[in-house]
Amino acid sequence: MGPPKNICGAPPGPDISIDKVAILEVASKRTNGSYAALLASIAMHELGHGIGIDHNGDNDIDIAFLITSADCPPESFSVDEMGMAVIFNPPPPPGAHACVIWSVARRHGQHSGDEFSPMKYTSAAFYESPTDPLKRSGDGSYKVSISSPVESLETYTGTVYKYRADLDREGLGPFPDNNRGSGINALPGEQNHAGDSCRIAATQIHITDFGPDPVQQIPCPADSPRLERADICKD
Ligand SMILES: [Zn+2]
């Protein structure tokens, strides 16, 4: 049984704990759904981890540079306009733009699969194009201030779009027994957000550690006949 993941900053421990204040903050930014539905889907997600289910994928991007010959994607930041001094390795081609992208849902990543699966992530900032997905191209190094250490982010080429969080659904359905994408993950062409999941939730369910039996056994009378399990279970 996999340990419950840390939930919105709640301290890890043997129990599944959920930081209600953090969830309320997340819920307040949602334009669809409700606090109750979000809380329920997060609880289902963590219970899913508790019975061995992993995420639908692992390759989403937290934050990175996008190198593109087009303009920076809407709602991303342009490195030039931010006045960031970044040393790119390799240097971008002449005329290319460098942009900061974050919370990117990738093909078959954490946001992929069945729209109602409790294991599917919701609400990213961007998603990658199904036909021009992100490709790692190098690194960009920068300093936040003169005295701060050099930081580095991966660079990618490809196309990203604004993630349609307004089309996301809270994951309150069953743990899927297939990897088919639905909802925003089944839209045609470039609208398809993350496609099929790379894992099937239901087949990962694995419960082994019930722990010690909390029920006190009542000692059988010494002269009671022993009944073998085979006598009860004929099949
Ligand atoms: Zn998780």
C-alpha cells in the first residue's frame, strides 16, 4: 500500500490529512465545481493512493523555459519583457522568443485520462500540443538578484496552449478500469488536452496491510469441535 501523498502542504503521517484552508483557497479560484466537490475528489484521490493507485502519469512540467519562433503563448511571460538575464545553452536561434511556462499538462501525464477519475489532476496553466509536443532542448541559467545563487530551468521547444480549467470536472467517478481519455482529454485535434492516461487505476488497487485485528478474539470453549475452513468454503 502506497503512503498517502502530502496534500496541499499537510504534514505527512500515517493518516490521510487534508489542509482544509489550502483546499478552500484552491476552491475559491475555481469557476466551476464547489468546495464540497473539490474536498470529496481530493479525499478520493488520496484514498486511491492509500490503496496503491498511482497518478495517471508523471511527466507534467512544473516550470520551464519555452523557446519558440512564434510569440510567447497567451498568459505566459516573455523573458525579454520581464528583463530577465538568462544564459541559454544552447543559445536560442536568431529571432526566437524565450518564455516562462509553468504547470504544463503533458500528453499521458497527471492530467490525462478519464475526466471523472479521482486520480486525474485538474487545473493546469498550460497543455502541450498533441501534434507539436514539447521537446527538451537544453537549459537556461539565471539569477534572481546579483547576490542570489545561479538557478537553472530546463528549456523546451514545441507548442503549448492555455489550459481550459473551466472544462475540468471534479473526479468523483469510479477508479477507471481503462486508460481512455474523456472530456477535455477526448476533444478533437489541438483541443485535446492530455489524451489517454498511461496507467489504469482499477488494476493497481492493492490492499495488503489491514494491520493487527482490532477485534478481541473470544477464546473458544476447550471442548468445542474444530471446524476447518474447507468445511465452510466448498469452492
Ligand atoms: Zn496524488
